[in-house]
Amino acid sequence: MVLPVKVLIDRDTHLAHTIDITPGGARLGALRQKLKVGTTITLQRGAKRGKFRVAWVKQLAPGEVQAGIEALEPNEEFWGVGLSDLAQQNKSDLQAFLMLFSDTSKPRRSSL
């Protein structure tokens, strides 16, 4: 899920967005500054702030980085979306798609 966030690193604020989120962490994209694994950062989403540790960093281009982050204090409410509701909806959508796909793959009788 893509959500805008502010990333606070050493008193500097940077704009980024999430790519994937879980109660225990996220994958961040659109980062323009270098990060090191193990660095503690603060994320701000609206009025909520949380401390995270950088778990991995991937350089995508000369000025673009993705990073995996782990929450130091996991909080399902931090992202402002119901992750359990979202997971249930995704599961229902997948089941509906598979049902539709299985129905269209059955052989049909020819009317000839």
C-alpha cells in the first residue's frame, strides 16, 4: 500500500512513500538520501511518529533508494489503515478471481 511519509534522519526531514506495509515494518521508496543498515530513523504519518530500524537498503538508481524498515515498537494503528481488514479483503478478492477463472475454464458444449 502506498502511503506518504516523512522520514526524519539526523534532524533532517525527507519525503518518501511506503511500497509495502505491515504492523512490524515497511518497504520505503522514493528515498533520495543514503541510508545504512542498522540506522534508527523516525517516520511520521500525519500526527503519528514511530521509530524504525533500517533492515536493508537497495540502490535503484543514482538518486533513488528503497529500504526495508522494522518497527522498534510495532503498532497496528501507526499506518492509519486496518491491515487485518485489508488482508481479508485481498483474500476475498483473490478467491473471487479464482472462482471466476475456474468457471471460465470449464469446457462448454457446442450447440452444433
